[in-house]
Amino acid sequence: MQAEAVVVPSGAAELIRRAAALIFDVDGTLAETEELHRQAFNEAFARHRLDWQWDRAVYKDLLRVAGGKERIRAYHARLRIASPLSDADIAELHRIKTAHYVELIETGCCALRPGVADLLVAAKARGQRLAIATTTSHGNIDALLSRALGTRWAADFDAIVAGDDVRHKKPAPDVYLEILARLKLEPSDCVAIEDSANGLIAAARANIPVLITRSMFFRDDDFTEARFVLDDLSELG
């Protein structure tokens, strides 16, 4: 049985090809990493002897909170426990979680999503600039892309801005505003490639056109303000 052909709106391909720069989110956009993050959080809780278990429904809801440490703090607040976790406790939980996430990535279990590698190659061949605007950490980005693209992956990107590089995380526009400043480009010269409503809002607040690639945890988000909404990035190169 033949695989169904992927049909991409011609306008989406044109939007991508005419941009001076493509700005990528990471988790859910470049790869379906959120499930690995969820597993890593649960491993950290177990090692810290916390009776917490984030199933997919709980984690999907918590993903509305940008940032891993912020997510832990938000969940703890929901439990209404009198004694709050200290900043040091939260930082240690997040450190354990990140270490386990990197271990999972290094097994090779998380490939780039369809079309991502081809789009990166095609964009470079066209002379387009590449950037990353994400809420995740530099360590997490490096773990994923070193495995997927090779250890010299960062040389292909003109700007990389992570969550801890700015004051406010998505849906605030800070990461995108910083990218624009580093690239010295106007918002209309760029396209942001995102998978979530928070990412869409962040880029839109920076006046950058957005193309959405639907992902596992955010498929049902409101993407009304996006220029295009696709199942993946195939056939965009």
C-alpha cells in the first residue's frame, strides 16, 4: 500500500523560502521531546522521594507553565502543602531531571521530526539564516542537536536564545526580541516555527509571522493567529 503524499499549501512553502531567517522552537518543534521531559521529571521525583507522578494529562496541563523549575513550583502550589519547596530544592530536582533527560536523549530514542533535517539543509543552501528561540536550556538543546546533527551543529545557527537568557519566558516575546536584536533583522524578515499556543503568542507579540507544526501535547491549541498550521515540516525544503 502506497504512503499518502504530503500536500503542503504553496503559501506555506513560499513563506518559508522568502524569509531571511528561520527561527525554530525546540521541544515539540524540532523533535517530540516532551514525553522524555515528562519521564525525566518523574525520575527526579522518585529519586527525591517525592510521591509525585505526572501522567500525560497532568503534564499536558503543566506545559501551560513555561520553564521546568516554574512547572515544579506551580505543581507544588496546587497541592496546598504548608511547607513550600525551597529554591534550592527546586533547583536540585531540576538538575536531576535534566541529567536524566540527557541520558534518555543519548540513547538515540528521539529523532528529529519529519522534514526538519531537510528544511535545515535547504535553508542553508538558500543562504537563509537559522536561529533558535526556546524556553528550554542550552544543555537540553545541545544534547538533542549534538545527537541529531553532530557535535558541530551550533555552527549552522546565527543566534541561539534559551529560556534562562531572558527575563521572561514564553508567552512573553523576550526570546524573539533578543533573536531579532542579534540577527539585526526586522520581524517581517523572519518566520517563527512553533508547535504551541505559548510559542505562537510569543512570536506574534514580537510581530514575527508564525508557522505551526502540530505536536503530541499541543495539537488542540488555538492556532488562529498562525499564518499556516501543518502536521509536520515535510516538503517545505
